[in-house]
Amino acid sequence: MILTTDRLVLRPFRFSDAAAIIAYATAPDFIRFLPIPLANPERAADFVAQRVREGQPDGLGDWHFVVQCRGGGAPVGAVRLGLRDEENRQGDVGYVLHPAARGQGLATEAVRGLLDFGFRLLDLERIWASADVDNRASWRVMERVGMRREGVSRHTMRVDGVWRDSVLYAVLAGDAAARALPKVGRLADGAAEDRGAEEEESSVRIVG
Ligand SMILES: CC(C)(COP(=O)(O)OP(=O)(O)OC[C@H]1O[C@@H](n2cnc3c(N)ncnc32)[C@H](O)[C@@H]1OP(=O)(O)O)[C@@H](O)C(=O)NCCC(=O)NCCS
């Protein structure tokens, strides 16, 4: 699945993305608020290879996308929409940007696209996200895209041996914020977005 927003293309991982992913995944600030060990280049490359092998959605129900600027260039980050509870049509989002790509609203734009994909094309009822209470950059993204803070969950993860609390945000399909999301475009799988082919569709259905 290839999605497009004003400035971005959200596309499946390719093996050739490894260098760009390694660039941010091995930087200490990436995991500052996350309960995962700092990746080394090998582990980051394995992550990319697994994404390529498993496709979308993967075995856990996650749709992983590389975020790239329209017109090409190295990937600037990655986003994920998880469908772990299909029966109740719940989804959750995660996102990361390369440090050099921050401060331009690209995460906000990518997540808006992902939310529209989740609501309009996957027919989800609720999409949530959570972040460490001190990960202000992350929960500011949630607020900018129109998610509402539902509360603070205590001791959700242990970072460097210390229990941390998380803020929980969500948006419902019927919320005004969800209905006001810009319509994400979709390119046919295998389309050459690198060549600038952009056939936007506003009311597509997922096939297969
Ligand atoms: C979370 C993360 C993706 C946020 O990145 P970000 O660059 O702050 O987020 P955005 O791309 O939405 O950019 C927002 C910033 O760009 C500015 N901006 C500039 N142009 C903008 C535009 N057109 N639209 C929206 N914001 C814009 C905003 O004012 C904002 O800056 P501010 O925070 O100083 O007010 C980033 O900090 C990150 O990758 N962190 C590490 C991984 C992580 O923690 N992920 C979340 C796990 S829960």
C-alpha cells in the first residue's frame, strides 16, 4: 500500500532503506522514551529485512510504512498502524522521524494520513496512541492530529530499569477531528512513486 499526503509518500519498506533507518534507529534519542535497547546497525537492518519479508500487514497486524518526501530522497522516518483488535475495529499508531526531519510538521502530516487510511479505508472505529508522559514531542503530535487525551496509565514500561507512566490519546471515527482529516491519496502497489507517478484516489477500497 502506498499512501500520499501533500508533502509525503508513505510506502512499504525496501531492503535499500536499511541505511536511512539505521541512521535514526541507532541514535540514542530514538529510544530515550522507549522500553527497547538501542539498536546496532545489524539489528536495524534485520528490522528492515523483516518488514520487507512480512509485507503489509505483518503477522502481528501492523501496517508499517517508510515516510519519504514526495519527489524522492532518503526516507525521513517511519510510521505504523497496528490492528491488534480487528473485532472491535481498534487501531494504534506509532511514528518516528530522523532528527534532521523534525520541526517541520512531517510527523503530524504522516499520522494524519495514517488516521485517514485507518478510518476511511480500514473502517476502524477508534485509533489510539500512547507515549511516555515526558515525551512531549510525541504527545504534541497526537494533539495536533486531533486525538484526545484519555488519561495517564501508570507504570506501562520500564526504561533503563525505571518504571514510567504513559499518556493515552485516541480519536474516534465519528469525532469532528476524524471527519476533518485531509483525504490521503493512494498509489497503486508497485507504482513508481520515485518517478513521480501520483494517481490520487479519494475513495479507494482495499483489495485483498
Ligand atoms: C515524536 C516525533 C516524531 C515528533 O517529531 P516532530 O518533528 O516534533 O513532529 P512534527 O513533524 O509533527 O513537527 C511538529 C513541529 O514542527 C512545527 N511545524 C512546522 N511546520 C509545521 C506544519 N506545517 N504542520 C505542523 N507542524 C509544523 C511545529 O510547530 C512543531 O514544532 P514545536 O514542537 O516546536 O511546536 C520525534 O520527536 C521523534 O521521532 N522522536 C523519537 C521517536 C519517538 O519518541 N516516537 C514516539 C514514540 S511514542
